[in-house]
Amino acid sequence: MSKPFYVTTAIDYSNGDPHLGHALEKVGADVIARWHRLQGHPVHFVMGMDEHAQKVLQAAEAADTTPQQWVDRMSARFEQAWQVLECSHDDWMRTTQPRHAEGVKALIARIQARHPDAFYEGEYEGLYCVGCEEFKSESQVVDGRCVEHPSRDLVPTRERNTFFRLSAWRDEVLRRITSGELVVAPDIRRNEILRVLEGGLIDISVSRSRLPWGIPFPGTDDQTVYVWFEALMNYVSATGFPEADWESLWPADVHVVGKGITRFHCCIWPAILLAAGLPLPRAVWAHGYVQWDGAKVSKSEGTGVSLADAINRHGPDALRYFLLREIGFTADGDFSFDRFDAVYASELADGVGNLASRVLAMVVKYRDGIVPSGDADPGLSDGIRAAAAHYRQAMDATEFKRALEELGSLVRVANAFITTAAPWTLAKTGDDVALDRALRALSEAVLVIGVMMAPFMPEKSAALLAALGRDGTPAWRDADAPDLGGARVAKPDNLFPKDPPAAA
Ligand SMILES: [Zn+2]
């Protein structure tokens, strides 16, 4: 079997509840995973939790519980949220799991064995952001505050700990990104990273003293591995490293992360892997942020909309669609319920849902639910072919907004075809050949739309495909070469009811 397409999301800090900002990333990564499965590729999709942060300790203390009980509770809450949002992960990685500690120790030992000078003792003094769990450089501080966490105080910190010689790997990391061996996308993020690398990398502190909640740093007796340094390693420890077989998954095909943590994934992480002599991931995809009234949605900053409210508004499929249609997976975008309601009504209820029910009702009415076997009307089937090809290009480029525009344009093309072909007139005048050709083409347009929906709206797609007699796993070949001649179809349930579903 070929190596599975290995896709990861960032692992989230377990100090607060999951929110819409997290949801965009998980849903987008899930769409990537489902897009590959749709094409018949084996996929390994990993999500998880980053559980050793200092702010996790603080949250546990504030809640009067132990850190382990706290992270157990948060892990369950996050995983449940992603299940409701239909995330199809194959593995749930938690950095408090023994397999992660084993992977981290083995990776550090491997670096020490290959490059004895990779780590050294040093003293660090700087401004520490507990929100980011990192020391901030001057360019990351505005008005004495971390740009990512303007509501938190930066903590002046001085300690003696272990450093990683990150500076030694600058040239090689730069070369790998410039050559495209490590793809950083979209372009705006690649350019940012190239500027960071051109400015040079400074060595980083990778251990913490006096912080008992963490993985002991090999070779020290009072230090734990700096949370960011070990969190990055989850992508390798999730493969089972260093046990046999881990290479059947590694390297990752794409790490999906937010734009705020690209330096970790495109500078530090490649340097760790180079020092350990391991292959680099093939790509890092950095998405933008969900904004609410122009501000980043993030619970820690006190702005935001409840994830449960967003899910309950029109159901999980509609939220998945709206996030990637409206905000997209590249730049920042605004979330508002007014816009969500408008897009739901026009694109899903009056668009996809209405087209599907019109077409299938006509097949039931004029042909007893059997799609005619003759040729499809080329006036529509050419448009179907073009839309499928454009959709595929957009999906391969992780351009989800454009892919969903193609879906919407196929809905419009099919509706326009209905108006022109006027099947009810063909039925009245007894033009059976023309009616057969029109119904076959329209049924196949609905089939292709159902397949295009599969990565984004798995449940609605399955319901629509079942109405077309396509049960089970959706397959791209149904969009590439739709063939419904002779198939028995049924009128689907109302896919996108106008009345919002009752709160779950
Ligand atoms: Zn910060």
C-alpha cells in the first residue's frame, strides 16, 4: 500500500474551551483529509491537545483541580466538539501520553548523538508571554504587550537553561524552503518566513527550570522540555517514533496551522528535524483568523461567539460550509450571524437544496424515478465537466473558497438549463428524446454537486447521494465521469430547511 497522506492540525492548549477560531482550522484540515479520501488515497489525519503549557497549570490551579484531571476534561471537550463538527481524524494525540514522552526523548537523544553541540547551557533574560508560551522579541511587542495577546502582561523572566543551536540551521532551512522541498503556503506566509530567515535565527531556550508539569529534559535533573519544543515533536511521536514502522507515516504531507505560529513550524521544526537527520514535512499550510467585528475570535481575548451557538444556528454541515466559503482558508475573514443566515438561505436552501429537489421531483414525476439511459444533453454536460475540473484544481491548491464558488456556479448553470430546456413543456409536447436528455444531464449535475459537497458537508452530501442511489463511501469518479443512466432515484428529504433546526 502507498504511504498514507499524513495531515495534521496544530494541537491546542487545553486552558480554555474550543471556539470558532479553532473550528476553522479543524474543519479546513478535515476537508483536506476528506478530499484525499474522496480520490481513493489512504489518509492519516491527526489532531490533538498540547497539554504541558504553563497556562494549563494556572487554569488547573484556578479550577482547584490537578493538571492531569484538568487536561483530561479539556481533551474530552475538544474531541467532542470536533466530533460534532464531523472531523474525521484517525488519531487523537495528547502530549501527556506516554508515547509522546517516548518520542520526545528519542528525538532529543538522536539530535544529541548526531550533533553533540546542538544543545548548550545558557542564561536567558527576556519578556515572556504566557499566552504564546515563548519569549518575545522586540518586533513582536507593541506598547509593551504581545501582539497576539494584548490583554496579557508580559513577564520579565531570567533563567538558566538549555539552548538549541537554531542559528546553525538557518541556511539549510532557507534553502529547503527556497527550493520548494518544504512548501510554505499560501504565498503571503512563505514571504513572511523568508524575511524571518533572511534576518537570521537566534538560538532558542528549549528547557524550563522549576516547572514540574512537563517532560524531563534528557541529561538534566531539574529541567523540563520547553512546551513548544516538545509540542512540535507530536507530529513525529504520533507516528510511533522511534518504534518500527513510524516511517510508514513520516514525513507529514501537510501541517495545517494558524498564521500566528508559522515561525515555529517553518523555522524551528525544520531545524529540529534536520538536526535529528529526519525528513522534513512536505508542506505547511497557514490559514488566517476568524474575526468577529474585526477582532480575532479567541476566548482568551474575551471576544468571540460561542461555538455551540454557531453550530446550532443551521447545523454542523452548514457551519463547515460557511466557514470555508466566507472566511476561507487563506486570509482573515469576518463571521456574523446575519451573513451566515443570508448565505445559508441563498446558497444552500434556495441554491443546492432547491435544485436537488426540483430535479429529482421531475425524474420521479416524468420517468417514475428512473434516470433515462440515453445521452445527456451536452448543453449541460459540458458545463458539468468544466465545473468538476475547476473544482478539482481549486481543491488541489487548497483554495476552498474557489472550489465552493465552482459548486455554486454549477447550481446556477443547472438552474439556467432548467429554465431554457423547460422539461415541463417537453413533457406536455411529448418530446421524449429531449426530455430524456435533459433529465439525465440534470440528474448528473446533482450527482456531481453531491460529490463536490462531500469534503465540506459530509452528512448532507451522504443524504443527497443516497437519494441518487449512491450509498456508502463517496467517490470522485462520480464527479469525473458521472453516469446515472438507469439509476433509481428518490426525492431527497429537505436538505436545507429554511427554519433553523432546534438547538441540540
Ligand atoms: Zn503572546
